[in-house]
Amino acid sequence: MGEFAKLEVDGKVYMLPIVQGTEGERAIDISQLRSQTGLITLDEGYANTGSCKSAITYIDGERGILRYRGIPIEELAAKSSFIETAYLLIYGHLPTRAELRKFSELLTENQYLPEAVKYNFEGFPSNAHPMAILSAVINASSCFDPSLMRWEDKSSFDVHAARLISQVRTIAAFSYRKSRGLPIIYPKKSYKYTANFLHMMFSMPYEDYELKPEVVRALDLIFLLHADHEQNCSTATVRMVASARANLFASAAAGVCALWGPLHGGANQAVIEMLEEIYQSGDDGSKFIAAVKDKTNRRRLMGFGHRVYKTYDPRAKIIKKACDDLLEVLDVHDPLLDIAKKLEETALKDEYFIERRLYPNVDFYSGIIMRAIGIPVEMFTVIFAIGRTPGWIAHYKEMMDNPETKIYRPRQIYVGPTQSSFIPIDERK
Ligand code: CMC
């Protein structure tokens, strides 16, 4: 006999089953609530709502724990690569050597964009935001593969997944080259995933970009740390779109749009813009913190706070260390890093942030690493999108493999006018 929660409404008692996850998390199953009681639940922003059961990523926001398929993020950051981690997320286990080789080969085979897709880049103004280009071109490239439209057919999934992971990176690099009026650089077969991205971003037709192992490793780590984060806004969007049986590319394109927002993936760009503003104004960060606390101006300390983490984001800890290490190796002194550290120190001692349990999140230090690598600020959220793509694919697959997947269709409490009559135009005041 399972556990139940008791709900009393209008004198009648209802027994709602309690479900438990493998880490002991508990939820009240309300799937029969409306049919039994006529009531729905109301939870704006879904802060208390589990939208699915998922076996991909586990987060304990109180204790600062993040695991992909059970493996702590700290271990993956120290021992794995982005591509190996992508395999883990999508297929549920660490690959054997043979599996990893096959996956890498599939990625390489699928990295070239169909020639006609390239013409899409011509239609954008040079100052177009690369997230707009990324979303549009991912969606457009789905037109080139009719097999994508067959949701039920799982036989092409491996190829589709590899194509999306590879092409997101190629589209991202091409959109950057286009925005700078630079010639497109094609991927090299001999380079691995992250090295190839740097090559496509920074090489010239007459001279290859010099790949520094520390730089490749730092960017690979950023991709890996962003690879999944359970039901975040963009992943929930991907799942929402996929629930209508939209194809993988259309679902991922929608995810890119959600990720673009400054409260989500766009925060990494917003952090650097905020740090630059503080630097230009000559403030050491204290005036900015005071402005954030003054609720009349609705400013936020970007890169701080999280819906789930009520302690230090474990990814932020890893990134902060990687940031210090990389800047030292490259012998870069970035005044924005000093400001970021001062802001963190001040905020962590301040009652406003302590009371609300606001700590640095993944976006607080990642921008400083990307600046040191030479990635322009408008590409930061694109980097997040490249990293998050395997997570979106893993969630898509999880839904596709689950015969109980239903279309996502929340309800609402209507608060508009009650029935009223149509007024002819001449009688309207
Ligand atoms: N600076 C100042 N105050 C903040 C901040 C912040 N960064 N974040 C939250 N608060 C305050 C907020 O004003 C509210 O105060 P009060 O109770 O007095 O009204 C309280 O803390 C709770 O905030 P909330 O907006 O209800 O919390 P939420 O869970 O809805 O929002 C968040 C989470 C991430 C959107 C928010 O913390 C935020 O806007 N942070 C800045 C943007 C950012 O860094 N986003 C990246 C998130 S991590 C990467 C990702 O997953 O996308």
C-alpha cells in the first residue's frame, strides 16, 4: 500500500497518491484531481510543479548537488569531455571506447551544413543577434531531412541527434563569421568538437588559428557544465514543443529562443554588460549593489540567484576556479574579474542576498573565461546553447521513448470579464 496525501474539499476527503523519486524526493500525484474534485492546482511559474518523471539529471538545490545520470558534475568536470558527457546524457550510460568512437564518427559525418542552408545566412543584417540566426537556421535545416518529420520512427534518431549537436556548432560559428563580414571557415575532419569550433570561429583562409590546449579545455568545460539542468526554462520549452510531436530540430529551435532571455541563458551576456557598466562608471560595485537593493529601479545582480539553488551553484564553483586558472596561464589581467569578485564578496555578506539565499550561478564567471578566449559578448548565449543541446536531445529522447507521453497542455484560472454582449460599433462609448 503506497503513501497518500489527504485533501479535504467541501467536506469530502480525497486520497492523493504520493510518488517518490530514487533520491527520496516526494510529490503529490494530482493527475486525477480534476476528474475527482473539479479543481485544478494553480502554480504560476511552476515553482512547485513537477511536469514529468525524468532519469537524466538530479539537482539538490539546498545542498548544491548536480549529477548527470547519477555522476557528480565535479567528477565529470575533472575526468570527462563534453562529447563523452553528451553521450552519457543522451544514451544513459558512459560510452565504451567503441561507442565513443562511433559517436564521434557520426558527429564528424554530420558536421557539414547542406550548401543551400548557407544561403540563409545572407538574409540577416550584419548586426543580427546570433541567437536569432541560430534558432532560425536550426529550424530551416530541418527542411533538408524529411525523415525528421516522422516522430514515431526511431531508426534515424542517432543520426538526427549527431547532426543537431554538430550543426548547432557549425551554424553558431558561421553566424559569427557573417556578423563580422569574414569568410566562412569549414570544420576540419581531424579536429575534435571544441577545437573545431574555435577553428571555425577564429581561423583565416590563409592562416589556422593556433589552438592552445588550455583554451580548448576551458571552452570544453563550459560546454560540459551547461549540458543539462533538468526542467529549466529552455528544456521545459523543448519538451513542451516536442510533446506536440514537433521534430527534434523544431523543438531545439524553440529551446534556443527560450534560452535567449536574460533571466535564463542571456544572463551570461548581461553579466559582462553589467560588469562593464560598473567599470566604466568607476564604481567598485558597492553603488551597484545598493541600486539592486532599491526595489524602485528593478535592477538585478545578473549571474546571481537561481530558482532551484539556494546555495552556491556547483557549476559556478568549478567555473570560478577554471577562470582563475585560465587567466593565469594566458597571463591576462581582466579588471572585470576584480569587480566580479568584489561584487560576490559584498553580496555574500549583505543581508538582502543572505535573506533571499542568492548566490553566484553558472553565468557569473563564465563570461570572463569567454572574454579571455576572445569570444565576443553577443556569442556568449550561443555558447550556452551549444552546451545545452545534448540535454535538449536527451529530454526529447526520453519523451519519445515513453509510451505515456501526452501533449503538454496546462490549464488556467480565468479572471477576465464574465459573459457580456457584443455592442455594435455606433453604440460604443
Ligand atoms: N538580484 C537581485 N535580487 C534578486 C535576484 C538578483 N539576481 N534574483 C532574485 N532576486 C530577488 C527578487 O527580487 C525577489 O525579491 P523579493 O522577494 O523582495 O521580491 C527574490 O529575490 C526572489 O526572486 P524571484 O524572482 O521570485 O526568484 P525566481 O526563482 O523566480 O528567479 C532567477 C530566479 C534566476 C530568474 C533570478 O534569481 C534572477 O533574475 N537572477 C538574475 C538573472 C540570472 O543570473 N539568470 C541566470 C540563472 S542560472 C542559468 C540558467 O539556468 O539560465
